Amino acid sequence: MTPLRRHRARWRVWLFGILGSAWLWLPHAADAHKPSDSYLSITQSDSGALSGRWDIALRDLDFAIGLDADGDGAITWGEVRAKHADIAAYALARLALRGDDQPCSVQVGAQMLDDHTDGTYSVLPLTTVGTENFIAGPGLSQLGFCWEL
């Protein structure tokens, strides 16, 4: 290799090293989705009926089923309301309740919105259906639930 070619090769290595180092210092956009918290509460009334609510972050629902219909980056109440059935179906497909080792059928009522410290959440009021089998007698002795968003 001639001295001129060695000089050019060193120059290229040095230039790419400088450019590579500069690239590391530049800010980079990230397209990752940070999952939020989800809040599930279940209560049993004196009569033995189960009810509850499930708060799911709108940003998680937008990521999962697409709430922002016009794509402007802002999720409106109208956009959420238009997707109530989809939100309920998405949530119920990921929730299983069992009482005294028997499955509980769950229904979602009229949805609302609630503000938490990390954003706005869709609130799904939950009621159980057909739970007479395990709430009769001394009451519910064991409740199990499983959810995944």
C-alpha cells in the first residue's frame, strides 16, 4: 500500500470515528410505548353480588385498539364514546373472574373517564351475571381473577 493510500485510509477511519461519536450525542426519537398502570377493584355487597370497576389508561387502549380516529394526537370524549363497545370487548377478553372455583360472567356498564396522575383512564363499571350459585348460603369464600392487557 502506498503512503498516499494509507493516509486516505487513516483519514476515512478518523472521519467515520468522529461522525459516529457525534451521532451518539444527538437526540434520538423513540417510538416505544410505555405501558401504564391499570386499576381493577372488585367488591362484594352484603347480598353477595359482585361489582367493581376497571380503570385502563386511554394511551394503552389507543395503542391496542386505536382510539384517535382523526389522528391528531388528542383523544376526545367523542372518540372514546364511539369505541365503547370495542373497549368493553377488548377488556372482557382479557379478564377472567372465578368465585368459589366457578366462572363469573362479567358485564360492562356505561363507561366514564377519570384522571389519574399519569393521564386519563377509561373507567369500566363491572357487574357479575349468574353468580347465584356461589353467593347463596354463607357467601363467597374465595375470589380469583386473572387479567392481561
